[in-house]
Amino acid sequence: MRPDGWLFAVFWVFAILILTVLDGALAPRLRDADLATAFPGSVEVGDKVELVPAGGPALRYAAEVSAPLDPAERPLAYAAARRGTAKVARVWARVAGPLGLAWRQRSRAEDGEVRVLPSLRAVREQGMRQFLRSRQFGTRIRPDSGDGTEFQSLTDFQPGMERRAIDWKASARHFSLLAREFRTERDNSVVFAIDCGRAMSEPVDGLPRIDRAVSAALLAAFVALKSGDQVRLFGFAGRPSADSGSVSGASGFATLHRTAAGIDYGAQESNYTLSLVTLDQRLQRRSLVILFTEFTDPTAAELMIAAAARMLRRHRVLFVLFHDTELDAILDARPEEPDDVIRANIAHALIRERRIVIERLKRLGIDVLEANPDDLALALAERYVRDRERP
């Protein structure tokens, strides 16, 4: 209809370009204060993190944040996937012009950190409830007197008491049957040593073993601190990597929590000889050493067994192991094809070799606690209380 109509397309392009330039010129200018962003200093694993900018809702923001924070569905929203320290390196802000054709954008370098700490849900939900229930009803932690190994006083022997509690010399002097009464020991030294090597970084039931170990150690440490004992958290892989020192009292739990955040995931084999010897040198008194670790076969566990045997000369050692539910599932599954039979045979061999190592540890006099991953935290707390009751 109009052969010269193509000129309107050229005019349209130039008009849009001019409007875009004018729109960008009319867009509000961004100030340094608009890029100021607040972020939490620390969060727990599994929490949601949201950076809060100083500008209004008209501004759009983006940020450069490193792991272990993963981006969520909203801008400046992140999920704490695992422990560690996330770096906030840079923040961008953008504001659109009146027509929405152009925008102004500005960035600002940041030097912020967000520490992703171990989750304390188990401590909040189970630790205090278990401790209070134990004090009230005596189902978990026994009363301060009446049992234990620390002598408190002499009392008249009553029916139902153990005969070994009778003090025969005192009974002969007083011409009356007397029994020794004991009380709970306080100010014991408990060390939670967590292996951060390659084997402990592998997942079990969807979570890395090291994260489950940290949660279990914090729950047991909470009970130990409430019971009046000294607690130490020690992490190692190729060499010692974290050490909280000995802390006591409820206020010391914050120190353990911060130290646990520095226990990182490792990709190297654990050096038990160097790490446990270093720990032994730092301990000034006899302690209960609770070691969280994992091994694959008897050959790889030789150095671990030798280092634990040396540690046993001065201290009491408890090995904490996760029951490998994945191997059990492979072994119990109904085979549908020839490869399933091969997998079942390999799983059976691995379980058998694991039992050999555990039996060797027990014959050395080392206690071993093995539980399902979801039940380990509470099982360890109960085992600690039970061992604390008896000599």
C-alpha cells in the first residue's frame, strides 16, 4: 500500500533509542548508602538466610555469595546447606527509569562473612529435656549421691545394698555393719575427637557423616557440661585442624559451638598417628576420649588401631561408628538381576571386615558404640551417662 513505509521502521528504531537514553538519564542515581547491606554474622545448618539492603523496594539487588550458602527462590535469599564460612564478595543494585526502558546499575565490594554453625536443634529439643527429666526421675542421670566411684560418707547397711559396698574395717571398729556411700564424680575430662578425613565426609542416609558426628558431639557435650564435667572438642584429618581447649560450665558451650563450625570437610586420608599423639600431649590428665571415625577395611584401619592402643595407656577410649544402613539395604534387597548378587556379596564382605576391626578394638579394651545415623546422637548421650555412673 505504501512502498515508502519502511521509513517508519527506521524512525521507530531511532525513537526507541532516544526514549531509552532519556529514560536512563531520568533514572534515580544510586548512592553508596543504597548499596549498604546487612547480613547475619552466623546461622545454623538448614536455616534460611536473607541479605537486607538499605535501599527501598524500588531497587533490585543481587549479590556474589560463596558456598556453603546456596541461592534460594528469591533474590538475596540463601539456604545454609552445610557448615563453613560463606563470603559476601560484592553487591549489585539496579533502579529502572520512569518508562522502564533503561536502568542505572552500580556495584559495591563487600568483605562480609556469614558463619554457618552446626545445628543445635537436637540440643534444644532433646538435650535439656533429657537432662531435666534425668534430674527429676533418675531415668538417665543418677542423683549426685548413692552411686558412683567418689567416696562421700559411711552409712548404715540396709537390705538391698550391694555387699561390696560394706566397709568391713569401719564395721569392726563401730560394732555395726556400715556401707560406703559414693557420689557422682564431677570435673571429669571428656574429649570429643572428630575425624574430618575422606571417609567421614561421605554421606550416610543423605547427610555427611561429619555433620552427624558434630551434632551428636554437641548434644553429648551439652549433657556433660550440665553434669559438671570439662569438655574439649578436637578435629583432625591429615593433621589437627580444630581444638577448643578444655571448657566447663554452661557458658563454655558457645566455645564448642564456634569450634565445631571450623571443622571442615576433608578429601585426604586421616593421619591417626600424628593427630592422636598431638591430642595425647595436650591432655594433662586422664580423660574419656570419644572418637568419631570411619574405616573401610582392616588394612586401612591398622594405623588407627595402633594409635588408639597408645592412647589407651593413659585414657579411656570410646569409638563411635555409624551403622552403614546402605550396605544393609543392599544385603537385604531381593536380587532381580545378576549384578544385584554381586553387590550383595561385596556388601557382605565389607560388613564382615568391619566386624573384624570392631572385634579387634574390643579385645584391646576399647569401647565401641555403633548406632543408626538418626539414633546416634541420643544413643551417645545415654552411653555417656551410663559410663559416668559406673567406674
